[in-house]
Amino acid sequence: MKKLALALVCFASVAFFASCQKEITNPEPAISVITDEGFVKNNDVVDVEQTFVYGFQMASNSQTKKELKQLTLTTYFVDLEGTEELQQEEIIPLTGKTEYRFVDTVYYEVTTREVMGSIKTVATVTDVDGKINTATLTLDLNEPAEPLEEADFTWFRHGSNPAEGLEEYGLEWSGNGKEVFAIIKPVEGATLYGFAADEWNDVTTDVEKVALFTESLHTVMEDFRGVSAWNTKDYDFVIGTYYKGEYHLIHITHGQVDNNGSAGTDITITGKAK
């Protein structure tokens, strides 16, 4: 009976200690975005081509004490429609570490002024038991306006020969039509727009130009026939094109007609583009 009593005491002791052990419901390591002074934080706005500092702090689980294994950093560009495009992925080994502070300085550069959206970085920390945790930093990407520069253009046509100078704008001078007007058409893949004349002076930055084509009232045209192929005149026409991913705002100010008799007629259209 003494042996049985002793066994019961031991069983009770084991049950007591087991009941006192705290259950681990979240065994994953800890990770968070660094919010110290000088660091960007979630939903901050950064300009393109701006240098900024960001980071993540991570540590072993406070209960399991399991060492860290690796940090995976995945960066996406998110456009205005929410579509994510993978930019890069980096894996940093953390073998033997129980704490780690990742800090990086970034210069975000874009190749076109029309890109807008967000930068999203997902940091995933993994410990030696394969437990994972993530933290996400999302920054809104701002596009500072840049002043537009005006450039002179010259479109020239001799007789019925192919015209010169229109190619970069996605246009072609297809002929001279009824009432003798120059017929300017968009080439395949280009779109031709008509605008009010005062838009030329109102649009002074690249951001305003994009807004003019995408948000303002405008007319999509099959062709433009405002310039005479018979008389020399001054004009105040504003048209535009979208071609190969670029917007062109065009101010037609003069048409020069030189009749060379049997040698043919020279027609020169000039103005500015931005």
C-alpha cells in the first residue's frame, strides 16, 4: 500500500507541474516596422528620386527562445489600380541570432514621370523551428511636378512627297483635302486629340499635362484639317497626341505656303510642342 501511495503522490506532482506550464499559443518570432525618428513609417509619402531610411526590428519568441533563421524582404510596386509588380526579393541569413535590426537607405528611381502608386515591402522572419511572422511597410509614391519645356517644331511637305517632322508625335500628313486643307492624321498606335486654345498657356507642368489628357474635356479626332494648304496664315490651334507611352501637347501657330510653279508647292507648318 505504501508503494501505491507513493506512486499516486508522484502522479499528482507531475499533473500539478504540467498544469502550471503556460501554453504557448503564438510561437512565432516577433517583428515590427522601426518607427524611430528619421525612419519612414507606414503610409508616409515619399517623392520619386528621394532618399529615405526604413527598417524592421525582430527577435526570437519570448517564450520558446528559438533562434532566428532568416529574414526575407520582398518589395513590390503597387499601381493606382492595386496591381502589384515584384521589384526585388532579398534573403538575409540570421543563424545564431536571437535579435536583429535591419536598416536600409533607399533611393527610389523611376523611368517615367507618369508612374504613381505605392512601394510595399513585406519582411518575413523565420526561426529554426520554421515558425514565421511578417511586418509590412507601405509608402505612397508621390510624383513632384516638373516644369515643361517648349520646343519648336517644323512640319514640311513639298508637293505630294511624304512630309517631314511629324514622326515623333505619332502623326502623318496624308494629303491635302477638299477646300485645300492639310490633312494631319495619327499613325497606327497613336491617338489624336483636340483642345481649346487657352489650354496651351494653362498647362505648365508634366503633371498638369497628364491631367489634361486623362481628366479634362477633350475631343478625340480622326484627323486635323485646320491649316490651309493654299494661303499663308497665322494660327492658334492646340492639338495633342498619345504615342508610344508619351503625351505631346502641340501648339500650331503658322502655316507658310510657297507656290513654286511647276516645281511644286512647299507647305511649312510651325509651332511649339511640350
